Amino acid sequence: MKCDFCEKKATVFLTQLVDGQMKKVCLCDNCAKERGVTDPTGFSLADLLLGGLPGGPGTVAGHPSPGVPGNGKQCATCTFTLDDLKRVRRFGCSDCYATFGDEVAQMIRGMHKGTSHVGKVPEGLMAIQFRNQRIEELRSRLDQAIASESYEEAAGIRDEIRNLDEVKH
Amino acid sequence: MMRFNTLIKHPADWMTGGQGEHGAVITSRIRLARNLRRHPFPGWAKRDQRAAALDLMRPAVEALPAMKGAFSHELGDLTSVQKQVLVERHLISREHAARGDGSAAVIERRQTFSLMLNEEDHLRMQAIRPGLQLTAAFSALSELDTNLEESLEFAFDPTLGYLTTCPTNLGTGLRASAMLHLPGLVLSDQIGQVLQAVNKIGLAVRGLYGEGTESLGNLYQISNQSTLGESEETIIRRLERVISQVANHEQNAREKLLEDDPEMVSDKIGRAYGVLRYAHIIDSKEALNHLSLLRLGGTLGYFPTKTVMLCDSLLMDIQPAHLQLHSGRKLSPEERDSIRAEIVRSRLQSLETPDNRMSSNDDKNFSDTPNPNPGDA
Ligand SMILES: [Zn+2]
Ligand SMILES: [Zn+2]
């Protein structure tokens, strides 16, 4: 069997479960060593499997590409473009999340348990503002959900509000 | 500033701690990802931008009360073996080690916290504890994070939470994981089922496999996959519940094996003991698999309980960079195999043969004292 990263013969075989399916990765001695797969305690194995797999999320972001790409979307803060995003599946800076809002929404669909944050919030005035704004948003979504009789969604939103209130102390 | 050798001379706190849950849970680890506002992420930033972010973060991190007298170095200042040793101790990631200039590691004296500066995210901080202690690890790390927020402005969005380089970490930026030792489930052929079940409820399971289907060292890692849409507490609570269930299954499997097939168990443990005690050349895979069985023997009363700890520190010390550090020079793979065997032999020198199990299979109180009633064994 060939190594998934190069053409050499594979000698190390990793298995992980993805959505209940066994997924096998084959590596040659070299590639295994390079990626720390021989680390018996597996933390670096986790790092390998969380990123850097062929077909998985990209590894390291490359260099800024010159000029503006096809559809013109580009982050004003860091010059990251839509092409860059498609290439590395990662972002250039935190402002990219606003610039590429539609793409973000698409990327995170199905990736996480929910689409909005219900955890820790940075301390301070700013944070309280954020949290209140968020609760307001959720309340109006809750009203809509109830109005349209989508009770399952409403229950989810109610939980999120409760969680936010909980975090507030 | 703390020197590398001072840091490494002592085993990390978490390496000498936990035998709770009958040793099935080796370590708990919490990682939080944070980024600075308005600074490009490290993988995208130009050299001077990375340096600017580092200049902001490093003093803030070093000033944390918890990091008093910490080890703090730019990766470019460390040798490759030193970086490798930090990776083997889980204090920095392999990816971080590869970054070199412009990245730094700040590691708390007892190695319970380590902070990676300019890894994939600006800041990745982690806490490691022995045994199943995700909640405790999280609250300690969260406090450190809150302290940092007084001096650093993190990128945060009311809807998306903490903003990370990769969208898989969005929201809480939290990765909680435990390293589990599951020889009982492997030997009784139940491991597949259990892992499938764990995966079905949305947790990630990873094992390290050798050729065929046999797993290396019977070690598995369980962690959360989702970071957005649930609070940290919810994520951790679920993970802890699942992990202790798995640990229970493991314990039941071990007890059942001893009941149904004591010969097989004794044979495996006896063979592992023989190889580790007397081998002169041993590669890391073989060492790992036998140490796993020796560790099992430590929890089943074949050896004193402290054997579990001995195995855990050996797991660390037989890795390539640790071996090179130990011998103070670069080693060929052949040399490593013989030095590895030498270290294992000498550590196990005083470990008696497992012929006399110290407790019968209904005795849960394993101790160092000999069985007062040998007829029962
Ligand atoms: Zn290869
Ligand atoms: Zn940007």
C-alpha cells in the first residue's frame, strides 16, 4: 500500500472514527516520523488528524496573493482573498470573518453543534454589551420561531438564552 | 529565566499523579485558542507582523501570576532536540515546534500550563492534569485566560465567539481531551463497539494503530469535535460523563477477563514482563505494547500499584528526543533501540516477577503489601 502523503510504501497505519466510520490513513516511515505519528501518547497524532490530512482542512496558510481575485472580495485588514480562503480553508485575520460572512456561514454549517456562541465571553463592559446584544437577538428569533410554530427551534433558542444568562452569573 | 535543563529535569506534575479510574484515564488536557484583534493570524502574517504580535503577547503572558519564574523562550533559540523533547512532553505541538522564529513557548514551572505564542492561532494555552480532571483543568486555565484579557484584547464576535484561524475552533476555542488506556476492552474485543458509540454522540476518538488492526499501546484519545453552540461547561460535562463510562466499561472488561481467562491475562503480562526485563534491543512500538501490558498488570495486582506510574514515565522517556537528551548526543535508530532497552531494564530492575498475583480477582484493594492469604491467589 502506498503512503497517503508521498509515493513510498506505507508502513504505519492510523485509524480514526469519523461520523461512525473507520477512516484509515497510510504513511511511510518518513512521513510518519515527520508528522510525529510514532509519538505513542497520541497528542501529536491528534494534531495530525485535526489538520494536514490530504483532503482535510489545509495546513499552513501561504503567501498573500497579489491583486484582487475573481469576485473581488478581499479583507481590508489583512488582504486575504476568497481564493486564499478556498485554498487553505483558514482565515487571514479576525476581520476576515466579517468580510467573508456568507462563506463562513456555509463552512460552519454541520461543523458544530450550533451556529452561535453560548460560552465564555471576554470580561469587561464590551463583553456585557456583546452579551446583551446577543440575548436581544435571540429573543427576537425566539418570538419568530414561536410565531411560526417551529417549537423545536424555539426550544433550542430558549436553551441558548438560558445558557447566556447562566454565564452572566 | 528558567533554563531548559531545569524544566526538563523534573517529570511534569501530570506524569506522576493519576491512577484514579483504575488507571484507565492517563491524562486530561484542555486547550483554549485565542487571537488578537486587528493582527493577522500567525500563518498569514508577515515576519514583522508576527514579531509585533509576539511583542504584545509575551510580556502579558510572562506577567501572569501563574507563570512566575516560568520557562519562556523563542523557539528559534532552542535546538531541534530541545523542541522535540517539549513536543514529546506535550508542552508544545509539533506544528508549533516547526515554526521556529517569531514563535515562543512559555511553560509554567511544574509543566501544568503551557502557552504557545504564534502557533496556528496567536495564543494556544493548555492545561494538563493526571487522571480525569477536565473540569479542574478548565477552571484553572479559564482563570488564566481571564487574567490575560485584562491586558490583551482578544478577537471576539457576539455570534461566533472567539475568532480562530480555522473555523473548526470557533466559539469557545476549546479542545478538551483525555488520553485513555484501554487494554481490557481491546483484549476482550469490545473496543470497536465502545468507540463507535462514543463517536456517535459527536466526540472524536483516535487511536494509534500498528500493522493490521492491533492498536499500539492500547492508547486512545477522546475529545470534543464541536466548539460552537454549547458552553464550555456543557462540552466538558458531556465529555467527562462519557469518559467515566468508558473507564467503567474498561474496568468491567478487566475483571471479566480475569474471571474468564486468567491464563491468557497472566501469559500476556508475563511475556511483556520478560521482554521488558531482559531485552537488549527494543523499538518503540514493541516497548509501547509491552509497557501497556505491564501497566495493566500494575492495575490488576500482578505488580505493585506504583508500577503504573513507572510505566507512564517510561512511555515518555523512551521517545527519541528524550533518549537523545538522556545520552547527550545524536543517536542512530539502532543506538536508540539499545539505549531504550537499557533504560527500561534498569528502571524495572527491582520489579519482581508477576508469578504471585498480590490479590485475587475479587480484591479491589491492590497494594504493595504481599497477599496475607496466599492460598487465595
Ligand atoms: Zn510518505
Ligand atoms: Zn483579514
